[in-house]
Amino acid sequence: MTASPATPSSSTAPLLRVAVMGAGAVGCYFGALLARAGHAVTLIGRQAHVEQVNARGLRLQTATLDEQVPMAATTDVSAVNGADVVLFCVKSTDTEEAAHHIRPHLSPGALVLTLQNGVDNDERVQAVLGNAHSVAAAVVYVATEMAGPGHVRHHGRGELVIAPSPRSAAVAQQFNAAGIATDVSDNVRGALWAKLVINCAYNALSAVSQMPYGRLARAPGVADVIADVVAECLAVAEADGVRLPGDVHSAVRGIAATMPGQLSSTAQDLARGKPSEIDHLNGYVVQRGQASGVPTPMNRALWVMVKLVEAGRPA
């Protein structure tokens, strides 16, 4: 399902003040939709990106839309001050550091939504922020990429599932009015694991081959490798007492059809010479497998392959 970009919101609820901490592809896409709906959005990101957004607005490119969306942008993390909602979109490797940066500036009552890969970022953020601030995990289903500074390109889907909190229902209402299909679920942990399974199945293979999902799925032997990876993930989830919603096998198969042109975030990281989140994907499954006594040789192999690519890059 692809979220339809919205015109200014017709919701009667007050408009939100939104800060995007980590203005990469995910944060920019959702931030742009919220800004188009009239919400006050501030992107917090790198200097080159910030300069482009401040000069021209954020270019939002989808299958049906290509426009410059005006919004604020800064490199200063203190911009989270006054925000009703913080979209926390940094890489999982940077979770604790970013949480420490925003902690002194968060307004009382702000909701921090973790829109990240992995299954434990909300817990890690909450541990840093303490109980004085509200943190809720969000499961993100979207295919996006940064096509350049100030330019986000959308390839497919665009929905969120968020955990309950005192503000989650009201925020979900506003997000839905902005064209972001958003549900509140009491089993976000299971949904995060379901997405983790998909990421473990595709991310590393896409990264080492630099293939988008559609081509990858058609390559000889890939379907069998994916099936083995998924079986390991499900065994680890069961050992951890996690209840996964829906038909995970169908969801894994469907990714190649719904996002055929998408390179995984891990593939994009390797292509740009950036550290990947593989420790929080296949590496996390290996870690939990060790803790529960579940063998994970396929996930370990994919984790090691990505780490070798990272280690082999010129210093």
C-alpha cells in the first residue's frame, strides 16, 4: 500500500509541531507528508542537506508527485525543543548517542517515535531519556531513498504501526489525515520482529550483490537462502516468546513484488561507504540465538559477509 500525499489536513485536531531527528530518507518522506498537510516540521540533519532544504524546500518525488515542500531544517539538535512529536530516525548504531543529544532539549509531554530498523531501539532510547519522556516504537513500511541533498525519492508503500502511549491515538489520527496510513497496535514488538525477519532475509543479500529486491529474488538459489534465513529468525523469535502477527512467509515473498526497484538500506550504506546496521539485523538474530541456544548459521554467514565488505573498504 502506498500512502497518498495529502493536501492540508482537514482534521479538527490542532496541528502538530514535528521534529525529525536524523533527516534521512525515512524521516524526510514522512516529514514532507506532514508538512504538506500543514504541520510545522523541522528536519535535523547534515549541513549539505539542510542548506538545500532551507534554500529550496525538500524535493519530494513519488510515482504521482514531484514538488518542493517548504519546511525548516537545521543541524542543531536543540530544534527538538517545542516539538509535540519527534520522529527519531537515526541509524540504530547511533541510537544512544542521539538520545543523549536530544534529552536536554525535549519538551515535557513530547512523544518520541522510533522509526528505525531493529527491534529494541525504543527500549534503548527510553533508557537514556528516563521515564520523564514518552517513547513509542513505530514499525515503518516504506521504500525510500535520498537521491541527493534535499531530495527524497519514494518507491513504494508508506505506512506506520505505532505502540500505545498517552498520545499515540491522537498522533495516529493526525498522521492518517496527512496521508500516512497509521495504526496503533499492542503487539508492536511482534510487528518489529516481523519486519526484522524481512530485513534479515533481504538486506544483506541486496547489500553484497548491490541488487534491488526484484532482481535479487529471481537470482538462482536466493529463494532457498531466504527460506533458511527466515526459518532461523522464526525459531529465535519463538524462543524469545515473541508473537509475530500475520503471515510472515507471505510478507517476505511479497517484498520483491511491492518494492522491486528498492535497494536495501544496508546496500545503500555500503554503496556510500557508511557503516551499516547489520549488527542490529542479522547480527541481532545471531546474538539472540546464542542467548537462547538456537543455531543461526545462515544469519551468521550474512552478518559476516557484510562485515567483511565493510572491513575491506579503503581506510
